[in-house]
Amino acid sequence: MRNQVYGLMIIGTDADISPFTIRHLLASGIDKVLIDLVPAEDNTSALIHDLQSEFPSNIQIIESDSIYIWGSRRMTALANLAYEQGAELVIPCDSDELFYGLGDRNLGDEIRDAQGWVWGVKVFMHLSSVEDNQDELNPYKKMVMKQTTPLALNKIIVRFNPKMVIEEGNHGARLLNGNRIPGDYIAAEMRHFPYRSPEQFVSKVKVTAKAMDATPGYPQDWGVHYRMYNETLKRAGEDALKDWFNRWFCLGTTVSEPQDFINDPAPYKGD
């Protein structure tokens, strides 16, 4: 039983991508997905419940009444629930993250065979571009442009036990006594799809600002980019944010900044 792999997800307003993420995890050899379902401002909740009806033994929903943003607390609670159900191998996964094994290896099997407690996963950003297929609804298939170098911070996969805490942002894990747990790399990577359209970017800024405001004691030096985006929204309106998206998060247009990306579609397995 302890070789089961569980995906851990906190899902809020992400109707356009979260169902695809869950389908991919299940198709990649992940045994079960535990979902902290946050109140959403779109039809995300209905889509996730529909997906649970399709995979009743592989998806478990924990309904939440709060949008507070303490991800460490929420992810660690899900990890403890997975452990109580007999699984210790967990992937903390956001709605816009696509984890996959390298080469021909199934992600779930790669994790089951790994030695140790914490494994780092390199993260590569995808951005919207003029190369996108506008008829494709799945962002993982639609957005083909991948950054050539990984982001500075890794994400993690964990062999969890109740003496551990998953850190904010899923970038590390530590013991309850505060000692950080060292890790090694695993033969897996992740593609990140946080900014998918001008409208989705505006919505993400609004939702994130509300979540930070609803989180007592949330440090002022956390979420600095979203604080900046929200100030731009309040000062100059939605069009200013859409202009920012078209300049920095969409490639190949007349206004976009040149960035180091290549055409390398994500290895999506969900259908």
C-alpha cells in the first residue's frame, strides 16, 4: 500500500486547466488525487465534481469554505490525509502544473522506484504565442512554446510522514522541528502554465489579491508580483494588465518582449 502515489491539489478558480491536470495525473500512473476545493468564481467546482463522478475511486474532494492562501498548511493537511489512507508518496501539484517522467518512464513508476525522502523537479515555463492553436481548449496542448532554461526554484515530490511539513510554494519540505530535508533530483520534470490569456491573467490577479487579503498575517514581501499587478489594476484598469500580458506573457506579437523559448509541446497524457 505504501507504494501508492497520490497527487495533492488545491483548486480554486481554474476551470480552463484544472480538469486537464487531473486527467494527466491519473493517466501518468498516479493512484489517487486529493483535492482541497476552494470556493471559485467560475464553474471549476462543477467540473471537478463531474470528473469525480467519472473517476469515483481515484478522486477525493475535500470541500473548503475559505480562500485563505496558506498553501503550506493546506498541502500538509492533504499529505497527512494521504498518509492516513496508506500512501506516503505525494506530488503537491497546482492546477497549472504538468508533471511527467523523462524518457519512456511512467511518472508514477519513476516515483515508486525513487530512493530517499524529497526529490527536486526542474520547472520549465510555457507562454502563450502566435503559434498557439486557438481551436484547442486544453492549454497543455495549445501553448507549445517552452522556456529553454528551467526556473530558479524547483518543485518537489515527497515521501511523506506526519513528522514533515510541505513548505509554502511546494519548493521544499522540512521536519516539524524546523530542519529542512535535503533532497536529490528525480527523472521527472514539470511544465508551468500560469498565464494563459489576457482575460485569465486579469482574473488570476483579482482572485489572488482577494486570497491574500483573506489571509491574516500574510507577509507583505510574499506575492510581490501579484501585489504589483493588483496595484496596476487599481490604478490603470484591466486594459493595462492585458497590455502587460501581451508584452511579457505572449510571444511573437509586435509588442511582445523577445524571450528565450522554443517550440516544444508538453507531453500531456490525459486523453
